[in-house]
Amino acid sequence: MAIVDDPAIAAGERTHTVAADAAGRRASLALGIGGLLVGIALIWIGLDTLSSASIQPRLIAVFAGLILTFVGLDNLLRRLINPSFDTGLWLAIVWLGLVVLAAVFADLLPLREAQNASKSFGEPSSARPDLFSVHPLGTDKFGLDLLGGVIYGARVSLEISLGATAIGLFVGGLIGICAGYFRGRLDALVGVFTNSLLAFPPLILLIALMVALEPSVRNLIIALAILGIPTYIRLGRANTMTIAQREFVLAARALGAKERRIVFRELVPNVALPLLSYAFIIVAVLIVAEGSLSFLGLSIPRPRPTWGNMIYAGNEDLRKIPHLLFVPAGVMFLTVFSLNRVSDRARQLWDPREAKV
């Protein structure tokens, strides 16, 4: 039987397909907007309407609201911008940008007293979070503002983690590049040094260093940098051993370039980007490490707020005043999660071993 190609039938099928696609886009758009609105409503209920309720229903409402808000926003942005739009990545970048800007310009923000308890007389103590009050995230037992505390704590955490990462990146990366390029006795000596440092449990090593040193920002940066140097040595060495076999390095060596020029002009620029891609995750690890030291009482003491000592202070009254712990812990979690998310994307872009063909 011969198949008749009827233009009218083909046109009707195309019209039906286009109509179905348009209906699907409208339904998806409506689903995104609906999820976004319902999610915001649940967050509102958890933070405001249920402010006098116990912590369990409030957490359930807020958590469910956050999930629905993300799903709705993701669906909406994928329809409006691009089907491959990575909403999670951009939310992580926006969050990190807000944290950095708030920490840098904390002194210019209209924040309530968050450090000196003697200046917080007259402020409500242990106030619950209320987004539309003068204390959006509540107060602690001394009437200190938690929003100001997490912002000034972000300044301390970022100063320590970024400083330690920069030192570890520069010192460890350079040692690793030299070990991976020159090899021989230098590589063996560096290997023994790196393995010796990595043999110590990181937290035990940090505790030992902070017991020997006075708790201060400078000493914390030094201690955490020592913790990060072996990792960067290994990363720098591994990337250098790969790049040292590339044609442009072999050509520079064949043309008689000095070893110093090859290291600083050929190897360092090409190894730097893969190392930088791991810097985000190292910053996240060091934020958690500083928080662990603060929780153990070995970091910056009160009244200067850090995320770690705020969590430690809130741990004492977890059952009665849970937001004292959940507020700084939530901010730390979002920051560390965002750094890990950005690090994954940076490795895909900058690390040739992670790049997809």
C-alpha cells in the first residue's frame, strides 16, 4: 500500500505539536510561579505566623518552603532564560557575594549592637527571629543582635580562611611546582615533609598549635595555613608533572630557557588555575576548621563574634532557645555549601583533568 504524503495532514500535525509545546510551557511556567509563591508563603508562616509555636513545626514549614521556593524558581528561570540555566550555582554565587559585601561593609550597615553586652541594655533578650523587627534574626541571652553577630562573624571567618588559603596556595603551590619539575632529591625531601604533616590528624594538629599559640587572627591564619600547605604541595606537584611534558615546556627547554624562566613563565601560569579551582573548597574546609576550634574554645574568644563561638554559646540552650544555634549554623552551612558548589564548577572550567571532552 502506498503512503500518501498529504500536506494538510502534515500541517495539522505540526500545528498540534506546536500547540502541545505551548501548553506544556504554560503549564511549566504556572507550576514554577505556583511553587515559588507557595514556598514563600510557607517560609512566611514558619518565620512569622508560627513565631509562638515550638521549633519543630516552624522548621518543617521553613524547610518545605525553601524546597518549594527553589524548585519553583529553578523551573521559572529555566523557562525564562535557558533550559540549561544552573539556578543552584547562581544562587550560591549570589549568597557568597552577599556574605562578602556584608562582611566588608559591616561598619556601614544599620546593625544593632552585636559585640558589647554592656551596650545592649534595653534590648529584648532571647528574642525570636522576626524578619520585620529591628532584630530580624533575633537576639541572644544578653540582648545582642544575631544578624550583626553573623555578619561580624563572617568578617572573622573570611579573614582567617582567605588568609590561610592564600598562604597555603602561594607556599605550598610553589614548593609543589618545584618538586614536580626538578624531581630527584628535592621531590623525595618534599614528599617526606608532606607525608609527615599529613600523618597527623588535622584537628589534633590544630589543637596542638593553638594550645602553643595565643588565640588571635594572625596565629589562626598561620595554624590553618600549615594545615593547608601539604594539600597544595600535592596538587601543585601532580599538575606540574602533567604540564611539564607538554610541547611548550619541552620547546622552551630545547631553546635553552633557564630553569627559573620555565618555572615562572611556563609552569606557574598553567598550574595556577587548577590550584585556584580548589581554593574555594579549601576555604570551605578552613571555615569549618575555625568553627571547630571556636566550638572547643581555642579560637577567637567572646565578645568578638565568630560563627564557631556563636554556635558554642547557642549549644548551651539548644532546647529552650534553638535559634541561638540554628542561625549561625545555618549561615555557616549555606556558605560552605555555596563554596563547594562554586568549587565544582571552577574545577570543570579550570582543571583539565576534570574537563569534559
